[in-house]
Amino acid sequence: MRVSWLLSDVRRSVTRNRAGFLMTTAVQVVCLTLLGLFALASVGLARFTAEARRQIEIQAFLEPGADPAAVESRIGRIAGVAATRYVSSEEALADLRAELGADSTVLAVLEANPLPASIRVTLAAGAAGPEELADVERKLALLPGVAEVFSGAETLARLGRILRVLTLTTLAVILLSSLAVIFIAFSTVESSLRARSREIEIMELVGATRTAVRLPFIVEGGLQGLFSGLAAALLVLLLLAIARALLVPFPLPVGPVVAAGALLGLALGLSGSAFALGHLDQ
């Protein structure tokens, strides 16, 4: 079978129902765009959470008059602690002033430095999980000379819960969107099969092979899925670029997004075509 004849046959089939083809393709683009946005959001939040866990730092605030060296020595012997650093109250105030930047003038009203000295604790790579973090916090709070412990564990736990909900939502969106794209491809190919039923009968009567009869419809569904996937990938990149300009910078994985969109659209389109042709044989 010549490729030129195959593509010409597919073009004729699409041209006969151009409006329907474009409409169903647009619906596929919407479904695949939603799928891509949810998937990238889940991946992005997972990376952010993992990075936050790697960079987590516990602050053990010291009681007035506590011996920093003695407290730091005891902290260093706790399992899971990788490093410690003493931060004086003056250094803490300087850090706060640097973080506030132009707004640091509000600190001028303070008559005295209200910030306590602290020991900043960095955890080992394998000790940044929720259970390990809670265990280290509990041990730090029991040390003599430690007044209070803060790590942001609650924020990390909240991020973890959000990530779990988003992951489950993404899986549901992926499933529903994939089924929708397959059903649309199925409906498109089935419509083409009905419109060309007489032509198919004639082809079979004159000895056309099974492959020659069915391949154009498989290509039609596959091309529709491929175009939908590419369009959805470009739309996702556009939306991410807008979000990047309005919010915070983050890397745009252009190549992987386009490739994943094209391959997913092609696979779903071919699946829908295969289901339609299987229905024809029944």
C-alpha cells in the first residue's frame, strides 16, 4: 500500500466531515490540556516538597544564660543531626533586617533586641522524614538550656496532605481525560466507518485486504490524537509561561512536555480507532 494513497484516503475522509473532525479535536485538546496541567502541578509540588525537606532546618532557641557550646555539643550527639550552627541574638536581628530589606526601618522602634540566641540544626539526608523530624524535635525540646524548638514541620505536613490530594485528583483527571479522548477517537472513526460503509463493502468485494480497508481509519484516529496532543502541549506551555511571568520563575520542560503530549495523544487516538474497528467486526 502506497503512503501517498493512504494519506490521500485519510484526507478525503476528514474533508467529508471537516466540522465534526475539528470539533472533536478541540474537545480532545481541552481534555489533554487539563491532563497536562494537573500532571505538571503534581510533579512541581512533589519536587518543591522534596526540596523543602532536604533544606529543612530546625531552630533550637536558647534560654537566657544558657551555655551555647554545651547545648550545641549535646545536639551534635543526637542521631540524625548532620550539622549545627550557633546564631547569636545580634546575628539573628541582622538576618531579619536583611530579609526585610527596605521595610527594616520598622525595627528602629525597638528599644532592645527581642530575638533570642539559637542553635540551627541541619538534619542528615535520611532523617528529614516526618517521623524522624518529630523525633529530633522532641529530643531537642528536652535538652537543658533549650527554651523552644521550631522547624516548620507543620507546614511540611500540610504540603504533604495537599500533595496527596492533588495526586489523587490528578490520577482521576488522567483517567477521565484518557477515557474521554479514547471515546472521542472511537466516535470519530465510527462515524467515518458509517459514512463509508458502502465504499468498504465494494473494496472487500473486489479483494481489498483487511489491512487496506482498516489502516486509513487507524491513521485517521492516530493523526487526530497526535494533533490534539501537540496542540494541548503547546497550550500547556503557553499557560505555564503566563504563570511564570505573573508568579514566580520555574523551569519550563519544553521538550518533554511536547513529546509527552504528542505520544499520549497518538496512543489514545490509536486506541480509540482500534476499539471502533473492533466494534465493526462484531
